[in-house]
Amino acid sequence: MKPLKWNATALGDLQQIAEYLRERNPATEQAIMGILIAKADQLTRMPRSGQRRFTRPNGTEIRSFLLDKHHRLVYSVSVGDIVTVLQVLDLRSDQDFYR
């Protein structure tokens, strides 16, 4: 099982989600963040479990995975099943989908 990689955009998205939760409901911040990260970690065992959005010319698949009713994780699966989290979308906002 290969480790899950997170790019800078995805880490920034997690930080923004944590800040949002901390401001509105601090009691749930750690629990929700733990759930989001645990679900993302499942991709190390089942990298193609998310919906395929498109495939790049080099064979890298861009996929997305619904974490909960408010968050979608966008990730890539490259040769050798290396998974990199590209973005964590808050579905309540007008955040752009990764391209």
C-alpha cells in the first residue's frame, strides 16, 4: 500500500475547512476533519473507487470521491497507483472544479 500524497492546494483546502468549522461549530471540527481524512486514506487501498472525470495523455486519471454531503475530494491516480489529493471541494461554495 502506497502512501497518500497531498498537494499544496488540497492542504490549503483542508485548512480552510477546519477554520470554517472552528468558527461555526468548534465542538465538531476535530471529528469532521478526522472523518474527512480517514475517508481520503481509504484511497490508498482502493485508488479507483472514486468517479473517473478524465484521463490525461500520460495515463494519469483524475477522479473524485464524495467524502460527505458537503465535501468532494479530487485526486489523481498515476502509473503504479500513486494517489495524490489535488483539491477538497466544499460543495456549498462556488469553488472551481480541478482541471
